[in-house]
Amino acid sequence: MSLAHTAAEYMLSDALLPDRRGSRLKGLRLELPLDKIIKFVTVGFPLLLMSLAFAQEFSSGSPISCFSPSNFSVRQAAYVDSSCWDSLAHHKQDEAGQYQVKSLWPHKALPYSLLALAVAMYLPVLLWQYAAVPALSSDLLFIISELDKSYNRSIRLVQHMLKIRQKSSDPHVFWDELEKARKERYFEFALLERYLACKQRSHSLVATYLLRNSLLLLFTSATYLYLGHFHLDVFFQEEFNCSIKIGLLHAETHVPELITCRLTSLSVFQIVSLSSAAIYTLLVPVIIYNLTRLCRWDKRLLSIYEMLPAFDLLSRKMLGCPINDLNVILLFLRANISELISFSWLSVLCVLKDTTTQKHNIDTVVDFMTLLAGLEPSKPKHLTQQMHDEHP
């Protein structure tokens, strides 16, 4: 029997998790993978398009080409190009012979509007970083630590039970004490469960997360309005009539009232407009999916940790409306599943529990590990029958 007890002790000691204090904060993910993708696209894509616009402007020179009169010198032609680019107004004659001025300023403001869009899309990220990340990191560190500690306490409890059973001369005393401990719920460690129940009544994290995604939808809608109202109006305007009778040429009689100019950067403007509309249209259902995740519980993680004696949120029906901080924390626990060493152990134990022949006697990791260590999770039948015979 000593060899069997020694093997059981080795098995239980190997099941204990290593203590990794102080090393978790660096590897903790405080942004969900989908949120990170949304951030890179909403912020990085406008910056990429802005770089494309500036690169086209620097490589091809002037973004417009005006057809100056043939008697203009090179300097006068350059002055016309510069003047028309500064004004960037299309003069169109109506039926009454009056000139109507249509501004083409979106072509000039294109790189700066993209920069403003990138800054606006980064504001929800800053909101999350400063309003939610400090509290979230503390919650995750505590919960991850407590989950692993609860698992370790369960293993140490089985080790202690094994030693008591080995030293006990009367098996009746051991099983009576064990049943009493189960009835009085001494095996529970309620700190973690009460902390999670407290987070179920808190709404600061979920409010910040909802505000972050709502701001993204708001800025995306503003982008649609900007593209539809301003860009669409000048989307096909490649040529425009420019008035050059201003400045130095105001008093010149041989200078025509209007000359024709062509926008050489129209193709870039069209590509930027179409790609922006397409990308943000694709992002809208992703953002909405992000919000719908808060409307349902991730019960797979909770069901795995039901193996802990102190963790019965599901069995006690404590999960009500999912729009609270606990649901957000569960999403981030899923993203930091690599930090939860106990999760892989408990997942294996859950699989083995479903295949064991004594499934009805196994409720927690303590029950399963006592079975692996050579102890039955409940009082043996022959001892129960013997007690009935002694006390009819």
C-alpha cells in the first residue's frame, strides 16, 4: 500500500500548478482580437490612404493642369496653375447668363480629412485605454490568480485527505468526517465566486465597451455623410472652369475670363473615396457583432470551472442579464486563455469525467482526484452496509 500511496502523492504533486507571480501583466491581453483588428483597420487604413495621396502629389507635381493661353510665358502659366489650385472653384454659366461658383475643396482637403478621420477613429481606443484598461487589468489578474489558486487548493485538499486516510486506523471515522465536511460545505472557497457575483452587478466596463463601439458606429456614419455629401458631388468632376482675372492678371484685357483646368489627381480621389466607403461598410457588421456578443454568456468557460468546489455560478442560476461587467471579463478571460493554466487541466478532467463509470459520484475536481488517488469519492457500499447492520 505504501507504494500506491507514494505514486498517488507523486501524481497529485505533478498536478499542482507552478506559481507565476509578477509575470502575468506583461502577457495579459487587454484588447480583444476582434477589437484589435477593428483598430488597425479604422486607424491604419486612413493613414495609408493619406500616404497614397501625398505620394501622388509629390511624385506628379501639381495636382491640376490648366490650359493657359498660348501667349503666356512659363512663369505666367505656373502662376495660373497655382492660382486655380488655391481657388479650386468651378465657374458654370446658367441659363440666365449668370456664373455660378461650385467649390471643389474636397480635392484639396483630401489628405487632411483622412488624417482627421484616423484621429477620430483612434478616440474610442484612447477611451478604452484610459477608462477601462486599469480596472480590467486588475480584475483579470485577480481572477486568473484565484482560479489557479482554487485549482491548487483542490489538489492540496486531496493530498491532505490522502494523508488522513493513510493515518486513520478506523475507516468509519474518515468517511464520517468527509461526509460532514461535504454537508457543511467546508470544501468551498467563496471569495472568487462572490467577487464574480459582485462584477455581475457592476456596469462600468460594459458601459465603456458599449460607448467605444457606439462611437465607432457614429464616426463611421459621419464618414458616410461626408463622402456622400461632399465627395459624391465632385466625384466625376475632372475638368473645371477657372477664373484667372484676379491678382496680377486682373487688369489684363487680353486675358480670357475663364480657362479650362483638369484635375490630374481625380483617379486617386476616386480610389480613396470608393475604398473608404467599402472598408467602413464591411466594418459595420463586425462592430455590430461585437456589440451582440454582450447579449449572450460564454458558458463554456464557466462550465469548465464548475469542477472547482467554490465555483457554481451556473448551477445556482446566478447568471441573469448578460449586459454587465462579468460578461466583459469572461470575454477577456477567453482571450487570455493561455494565462489560465488551470483551464487546460480542468478541460482534461471534464473529458475524463464524462468517460468514467462512476460519473454520478463525481461533481468536482476533488471527487475526481480522490478517485485517481485511490480513494472513492463517496463512502464505499460495504462500509455503509456495515453501519446499517451495527445501527439497525
